[in-house]
Amino acid sequence: MQLEKQSIQNINQDALAAHQRKFTYIAGEVANAEHIVKKLEAFNIAIPSWALGTGGTRFGRFSGGGEPRSLEEKIEDVGLIHALNRSSNSISLHIPWDIPDNASSIKTLASQLGLHFDAVNSNTFQDQQKQELSYKFGSLHHVDKAVRKQAVEHNIEVIKYGVELGSNALSVWLSDGSNFPGQLNFRNAFKNTSESLQEIYDALPDDWKIWIEYKPYEPNFYSTTIGDWGQSYLLASKLGSKASTLVDLGHHLPNTNIEQIVSLLLMEGKLAGFHFNDSKYGDDDLTVGSINPYQLFLIFNELVEGMDARGLDHATGIGWMIDASHNVKDPVEDLLQSVEAIKIAYAQALLIDQQELKSAQQNNDVAKGQEILQNAYRTDVRPLLAEARLRADGALDPIGAFRKLKVRDQLIGARGSKSVATGL
Ligand SMILES: [Mn+2]
């Protein structure tokens, strides 16, 4: 199904007067409201193909009904999200969960909905049915060269799918690691990973990038071969300019200062982009901004400051993606909440007077620095987001419109209440 512009506008009509009141207020309160609205209009976050169905845990999965049954229906769902929020104009595919059988018709469908393809993701963390060798003991780091070769070839195949779809980045997350001391020689595992990545790197088209994700633990619980940003950075540096580090917010030990990591990776030109989610304890894959919105804001403060320092375009300078799992919420509503949370943090970061902050830092005026950050964080920027959506023909209240238009009921009507999406 597709949402008509007119039906969204009809729903907006009821909320228009209240919105205008709030927008006029904030436009008078902050110095750069118009600038922020324009930045928000340009800002998009990619939706992962695996997040459109209900997620699960190792204990169970409780399907929500009307889940997309095919890649086409997943693209359709991203189209719905984009029609409502006008900030989700791309989809990030996971191979082999979403192999495009007919790339040109998939591409046409996407472009009809105003979408394109973001980074493609490889998968060597599970075995596929017709696969010859097992990844039980790892993939790119495996002790057996034949397993490494199979994993390298899979990544090269993923690049080929990506080329057909007009994507230009491969993101690699490895579950490679060890569960027990003595299982692995760390140095050999790292060297094997480096060599395997080099083979993949050599197969990248000229205009492509490879993004290397890290994670401290899980599914391996003693060591992970790319366990932190330093290890990812080391690999990316050895590979060359097309390689950089992908930060997944959930892939850190509790209380890690992620904003500092972001700042330094940006400084070195090695920040590939983000996988947004939130966590309380580990890689919980909760909705970004649901647990720790202040951390998200502090990260965006570093991003805005660091990207401006390097002259990067905020919208396109690095990759913006959601990587979350929706176990108990409607996936579309959860994704709408995610994009909203990201854009709120971005807008709040744009409120910061960086010159003023720099001068506070220069004068060791610690209290002033905190005041500047928290004044921005405590500003309700939601009317700025709503205004950006309104100007782009989106919904003033995306989740409200999704519910009023009974989109989920229609999807259940078309797809059934027991449909199960491929992926997580
Ligand atoms: Mn991720």
C-alpha cells in the first residue's frame, strides 16, 4: 500500500493551528530556527531491511501481524515511513536475508517511492542452508583458509548485489571471536581478519567504501576479534582510504564515552557512520533515544562540531542508519520514533553556539560549558521537526497519522495476521 499525500494533509489540517502557535514561539526564541528547519529537511536516516518485522530474542519471537513477506513489501513499508516523516529515503539491505532476485524491478519500485539503497550488509555470523563450510568458529578470522575464502567470496557477492542496486558501501559486522581462554591465538585471528578484509577491499569498486563495525562481546563471550573502535580503526587504517569505522551505539560496554570515540574518529577522517539504537545493559537494540537521550544529544554535539570542522555535509558526510530490533512495538511505529529521536538530538545540537562553547572551554569556564549544552538539550525542538515535515508534505505527527489512517490494519488485511518477515 501507499499513502496519498492528500490523506496526510487532511490529518495535518486538524493540528495545524496548534503547530503554528508552537512553531512561532520557538522561532522567536532561538536564533537560527529557519537554518535548523532547512538542515532537518535535508537529513535522512536509512531504514534497515531487517527492522520491518518483529524482532525476537533467543527465547522467543512474538509476531505482530501484517509483517512484510518479501523484499518488495519491506520496501513498501519504508515507503510508508518516508511518506509520513520525509526523513527515511533509503533502505539498507541485509544479504542473504534480502537477496534482490530482480535488481532492476526492485530499483524501480524503490525510486517510485522516493527511495534509494544505502549500505549493503554481509552476513557470516550464521550458516546458510546451501553453504559448504561452517562459520561455527568464525569467518574472516578462521584458522582454515578455505572458510576464510568462502567468507571473502560472500562479501564480494554482496558488493555485486549492491552495485546492481546503486548502493556504494559494504558494512561488515563479524561475530568472530572466542568463548574460552586458549581457544584462539589473538594475533593470528587479527592477521587473518586483516588479510581477508584486504581481499574484500581489493574487490571494491572505485567509488565504494567498506565500513567496519566492532562489538565487545556476544555471541562470543571471551573475546571478539574486532572488539572495539581501536581494533576497527587499526584495520581501517591498514586497508586504506576507502575503509572506516562504523559505530553501533549498542556495541559498547556500559558507560563507555561514545561521544569521545566519535570525536576522535571524525578528527582522523575514519568515522564511517552510525547504527542507531539504545541500550540499558548490552546490545539491547532498543529504540534509539528511549533510554539515554542525553547521550544521543552529546554524540550529536560532537558530530555537528566535528563535521563542521572538516567541512562535511551533515546529511551526506557520513552514513546514518538505524540498527534496532522491535520485539514488542509495531516496527513501523518504532522506526518513526527512532527517526524522531535522532532528529531531535540533531536539532538540539544545531542550537549550540559553538563559538560560545569554545570560548567557555578556552577560559576553563566549566559551569558555562555545561549551561550551553544543557540549555540546548532542554529546549523543545519538536515544533522545528514538525515544521520541516510539513514543508516536505509529511505528517505533523507521524505516529498519530499512522494510527488514524489505520495503516497496520490495512497491512494485516493485505498480508495476513501471521506473516513473518525474513531476518531477525
Ligand atoms: Mn549494527
